Amino acid sequence: MEPRLAAELAALDGSDEEFVERAFAWVLRRPPEPEARERALAKLAEGTLSRATLLHELTTSDEAVRVRLLDDAVAFAAGARARGERPRWLQAPPGTDERVVELPWVLSRLSGRSALEVGYAFAEAPYLAALVRAGFERLVGVDLAAAEVPFEAVQADVRELPFGDGEFDLVLCVSTLEHVGADNTQYGVDAPEGAETRLRALRELRRVLAPAGRLLLTVPCGEPGDHGWFRQEDVRGWNRLVARAGFFVEEQEVYELGGDGWRATRDFDPRGVRYGERGPAASAVLCAELSPRRLRRLLSADGLERTARRRAPRSARRLRGVPRTG
């Protein structure tokens, strides 16, 4: 059969119900809402909507743009990890949330045989899928809430983890620490509140890390303040907290959202940098790699050299598929 005709017949094959489900799954990575599903099926049946137009509507939606950005971020991170790179100075367009920079930053730095993901129940699906595909021998998620995931899931408080000392090579805490000890009722969970609980959580994460393990942490950064459902600190505040917990900052970057999008900044000024005032979520985010071996790292033969090299500026990199702005 002529290839173009074969492709046309394949595109029209199957019922409208099957096509709508497939279209939403491929483009938006989710099933359609009942109302959207019924609307599409009705219009397809009466001939006022074609399959091509439905795909066009889905692919040009704001939701599809975010799906593409996250897909680009995950692909970029996988490529960097395969090449042994640790990308810095990432860029992303304006009007986006912090996920478009913190996810590639974290996912490009995955390593080890065992990993603990903290706060998995409300994490982004592309991020969780990337963890599943990363090849860990053991992947565990811990959260106060419960969710169905294709890896080991434990319902527990990060301030009192049901794991042994040094059990994990890697701990991931992406936009989660700021919620510990805050009002989490909007997430359907109820837990004791209090400022010192973030310190307890970090000390627990340090306890379950192997001596040579690492904690990859991202938190909203800016003008310090208690927002009820989360707490924001400036760089000094977060660094003071992780130091009290016994961690050493191996590497960190601050990304700030401005008129030209997300950019890394060397001289971050937290004054006036408030959550939700520049975009849909954080106005700045701190991305950090922490080690539980502070003194051992500094006193080792190459410790100071390795630390200086990791903190040194690197050439700017941008996410594939994200156009430069400004």
C-alpha cells in the first residue's frame, strides 16, 4: 500500500473513544476530564471537529507547553548524565515555575545504587518517571500522603524515618523541605508544626545517608517569611540550617525568575523576592548538593581542590527546546 495512504488509514483507525484517550495520553500525559472527553466525542460524532483539529487544540494549549518544557528538562538531564556532565547556568523562559530549572539540575546529578525520594506523593509525574528509568537498584519514596507508584512507597514522617543508618546512597528532596513543619492540610495530611522540625528532618536525612552519600535539595529562596503552608528563607538562612544539621555544601546555585526568564545569579539579593509575585510559584529557587562528611571532605588530600572546582562558575547551558529570550 502507498505509505501516505497507509498512514491516513492508520490515523483514522479505531473508535473515537480510543482516539480521544490516546490523544490526551500522548499530548498531555493524562486521561481527559469527563467534560472534555464528552465534548470531544460529541463534536467528532457530529462532524464539527476532526481528529487533526483535536490534536491541534491539545498541542497548542498552555498545558501542552508545560508538558514540553518538562519533557525537555528530563531529556536534557538524561543526556547530561550520560555524558558525565553536571550542568550549571541553566535557562528557562518567563512565566514558568521553578520545576523547569530544578528538575534538570537534580536529575542530571543522579548516581548511586539506592535512592530515597522525599515527598513523592505530589511530585511531578515526569520527574518520578525519570527516577524510575534511572536504573536504581532500589528506589524508595517516603511521604505523609500515599500514592500509587511503581516503586517502594513508605508512608512516614521525614522527621522520623523508618530506615536504618546509612541505608541510601542518594536522597532527593525537591521543593519539599519548606513544607516540613508547616500547615499541610491542603495536601490532605495533618502533622505537627514548628520551625525546628525542618532541622529534625535534615538530621534524619543525614542519618539515613551512607557516609559517601549525597542529598540533592531544592527550596524556594528569597525574602524570608512564613507563608503558612511553607517557609521561605534566603541563601544564608538555608545554608545555616543545613550546616546545623551537619551537612557540607558541595555545590549550589540560585536561580531567579526575571523578565527574561529563569537565570542563575552570582550575587542574589533576596529583598523583595517573594513567592508568586513574578510567576505561578517561586520567584527564586536554591539548588544544592550536600554531603554528610563535612570535616572528612575538607581534611582529605583533594577535598579543598574538589570543593573549589565544583563551586567554580561554568559555561552557561540552556535546556534543549527552550528558546533564548532577551
